[in-house]
Amino acid sequence: MAFDKPAGMPVSPEMWEKKAKVSLMRLVREKYGDTVANVHRLDTEASGIVLCAKTKPALDFLSGQFQSKTVRKVQYAMVALIPPGASPGCSVRDAAGGLPAEFTVDFDLGRDEADPKIVKVFKKRGGKPAVTEFKVIESFGKFVWLECRPLTGRTHQVRVHLAYSGAPVLNDALYGHKDAVLLLSGLKRAYKGIEKEKPLISSLALHAGLIGFTHPQTREPVELSAPLPKEFEIALKNLRKFTRVPKPQAY
């Protein structure tokens, strides 16, 4: 079974989320029974596909694919290129100041001992291997629409890798930047709107849009996709309308 989780809903609450009244797995088990189990997790703040298993054999088979890294996972992110020097780590910018057409981030990750809800980069010992491949889908100057392919499954992996590289995901309360917000007034000339303007994307701009795996019973390849949230579509429409879109350069 697969579910398209909305942003803001935990799959299963973490220690610091115990007060959450609603979680995906609570709703799933209330409707389908206690034997259903999630095969993997998705950040509470993110939206998109969460894969579940209805039986223990199916869970074991699917979990094996995640452990062997044979599951294809694709996430989509809208990021902001923050000023040079504002990044906590190593910038991946090209010579023109944008992002290369394709790039890979390989930084070990682990929980922050002082605050376990935070994940940080470990340059030496202490973290676990984490690798993410990125591809530029569309570039809008300061804002870039990315395809993200996490090859490992660490908590907050895509978000931390992007923030550390100087391109944080929009509206990321943990790893974001004050400039990582998309407003229509910043795109449209002579904008005449309300005084307290709302961002075009108000939730974390990260969506798990595709997952590919081998079916536990038929052994056939399966690929599932989840449509972008409506506000993502509206934001892209406005970016395409009011921003010149240069083609990404080969790196």
C-alpha cells in the first residue's frame, strides 16, 4: 500500500512529536488494521509517497530492498541560492554562480548530540554515509527546481545536503535561510498586493514524487508517483511567467 502524505503530518511521531494528534500510521491502522507497517519514513514537514506493507513477509522483502539500496526514490525540491559565505559548508556553485546541471553531495550525517531533532554533517568520525544525486530541472535565477535522488536513507538527508551546499529548501525551519522564501512581489514588477503577503509555497518545498521497487508477491517492477501539491504548481507557473529561465550548464 502507498499513501500520499500531506506536509506537516508525521509518519510516526518522533520523541519530540508525541503531542501530535494525527499521524499517518495512526490513520492507516485505524482503517486497515494493526498489521500494516510503514517500510520507510518521510520527513514530517515534507509531502509525498510513503510505502507500507500489509504483511510481515512483504515488509521483510521491501525492507531488504531499502537496505540493499535498490529502491529508486525521487524527490522534488525548490531551493534558494543564498549569498556566498552564508552557507555552513561547501558551495557547489558553478563558475557563473548557479548550480551545475547535475551534481552529487556526499557528506556523512548524524544527530546533533545537543539537539536530537537536528541532523548535522560530520566531516570526520561520528556520522553515517549519506549520498544524494541532484539534477536541475529548471533554473529561475535565485530559485532552482531540483530533482533529488537520495541513494541512502538518512533522516533529513536531502534538506541537510542542500543547506550545507548553499541551496537550502524553501521554508525549512531547521536548516533554512531568511532568503529562502518565494514571494510573488519578488517576481512581479509593480506588484500590488496585501500588506502581509503569504509565500507562494508555505510548506517545506520538498515532495517525494516517485518510488520504484520490486513487488513482494509478483516480483514485477513497480513505479508509483504522487502529483505535486497545488501550491507547488502555482509557484512554478508564476516563476515561469515572471522569470527568464536560463538553461542549466554542463559541469
